[in-house]
Amino acid sequence: MTRTVFEKSDVIPLVAEVFRELGYEGASLSKITARTRLSKGSLYYFFPGGKDEMAAEILAHIDQWFIKNIYEPLEKNEPKAAIDHMWQEVDTYFKSGQRICLIGAFALDETRDRFAAVIRQYFVRWIEAFSAALVRAGISKETADQISEETIAGIQGGLILSRALHDESFFARTLENLSKRVSTYV
């Protein structure tokens, strides 16, 4: 039985989870319809450009979430509070390591070239926003950039290893260790 959906905003998270599970190449239209219980007609109604449009809309949706919940707080709020907020939001968004980073996954497969600018901007903005918070906390720009790059790489690596090891606690430990390291500076 097909699912009734009235808004595109309701469809995007459903399709995103299929891309998370199967990757861009593995998410055929038949698999998307089966897993979301949406008809092909509904998918084409919301995404007349097909899979490319689905992926672009999903990436835009993820970007908007990160702007609101990660980047802007890091860029505008008191640094320590913003960084503490980042740890909480990252843990929530990635469901304590149970949910892969779709943009990171796209960066690793054939999709990378197709969405290279969006993928690059996601990581650059996060690194820059985190670094800016560290600088406002009194850390030199050079050190802040290094910590920021290592932290974002650590988060991404923690997600991959948590999933590869089938150990949700790995991601929690990774965030805790990264947080402790950063707190020695802030």
C-alpha cells in the first residue's frame, strides 16, 4: 500500500534515509518506492528531475539543518556554549552514530563529482564555523584551524567506525574524547 504524503518536506527525509542505506547508485527508483512506500507518480510529482533532483533537494535540506543548528550558532553565539551545543546537535543528528553522514557518503562514492561543490561547501563551512568559534574563545587562528579540521575529521571517522564495528558506543566515545580535547583550549 502506498503512503499518502502532501508536502515535499515530508518526502525528503524518507528518500534521504534510502540514500543513507543504499548510497546514491544503489538507490534505484524501485528501491526508493519500496522502502518509502511512495508511488513512482508521487516521486516524479515532487522530483520531476528524478534521482539527481532528489539528491540535490536532500543535500539542500541537510545544508539548511546544519546552517540553523551547527554553523550559525558556532558563528554567532558565545563560543563555549556554541561548541557545547555542537556536540549535542551532532550526537542527535547522527543518532549517536547510528546514522551515517550522507554528505560524507556522497563524498566517497561516484556521486562526489556530481555534487562536488555542495559536498565541499558542507565541510568547509563546518570547519570554518568551528574554527571561528575557537578563535573567538582566544585560540590562535592557526591552532583553531588545525583543531577544527581534526575535530570534523574525527566526527566523520567516528561515524564510519561506529557503523563498521557495529558499535554505537564508539561514536559516543569519539564525541566525548573530541569534546575533552577541545575543552582544554576553550
